[in-house]
Amino acid sequence: MKRLITLILSLLVIAVGGMRAAFAADTIGTVDYDKLIRSYNKAQVFQDDMKSKQADLEKMRADYIKQIREAKTKQPNNPVAVEQLQKSLEEKLEGKVNEYSNLQESQAKSLENEMNNTIETVAKSKNLSVVLAKQTVFVGGTDITNDVLTRLNAGSSAPASK
């Protein structure tokens, strides 16, 4: 009976030790994705470009509104012409909005892929098996944000001065 209890306890110790080793094998890294977006040169250039395109759209919209008002003033007895002008200008504006939206989507996806690939590369170089968003980790983990930023910015130019 003693021997059976000793055997069970021995197996239990081995099992717990094995579980401990498995948990120790999972090394966790963290990355501050918000900081990456704020500090990655290409992301800054992308954000500046999108602000510029947004300003262009606002200017275009204001110009179209002005043209429509002028047409209404100059041709008060021709609402059909004014309506056609308005429709034409709205289509042009919508086309530009779609063009900028598609460009924004493709560039954002490209940036996201670059950042994710770099995170994966840094994680492998540091033997991390899991990388989580820093904001979701209460305690622990190896922060690799600065290493990722260094690699990302090494391959990109500095953002243009404002």
C-alpha cells in the first residue's frame, strides 16, 4: 500500500514538473501597436497623406457647392441644367472619394502586413512563442515594441517635416 502511494505521488510530481516545463516553454512577448502606429515613419507619412487627401476632398466639395450656387443664380429659370450640373459634380466627387478610399485601404493593409511581419521576425529572434497586445497584458511579458520600431524605421525614410 505504501509502495502504491509512493508510486502515485512520484507520478504526480513528474506530471506537475512536465506541466511546469510546458508553461515555461511558452515565452510571451508584448507589443504596443498604438506606439508602432504613432512612431513608425511610414505610418506617419501615410497619415499625413490621408489628411492631405481629405483636405483635397473638402476643397473639391466646397468648390462644387460654389459652382452649383452660381449656376442657380445665373440660370434661375433652368433647373434641369442646374440639376444635371449637380449630378455630374456629385459623381465626380463620389469617384474621387472611392479612389482615395481604395488607396487608403490598400496602403493601410500594406502597413499592417509590414508591422505584423516585423513583429513575427523580432519574436522569433527573441525565442518568443506568443506575442500579445501590450494593452491586454496585466503583468509580465517581454516588451518588443522598441525592437520592432527600430527594424521598421531602419527600412523607411524619416517622415517629411510639417
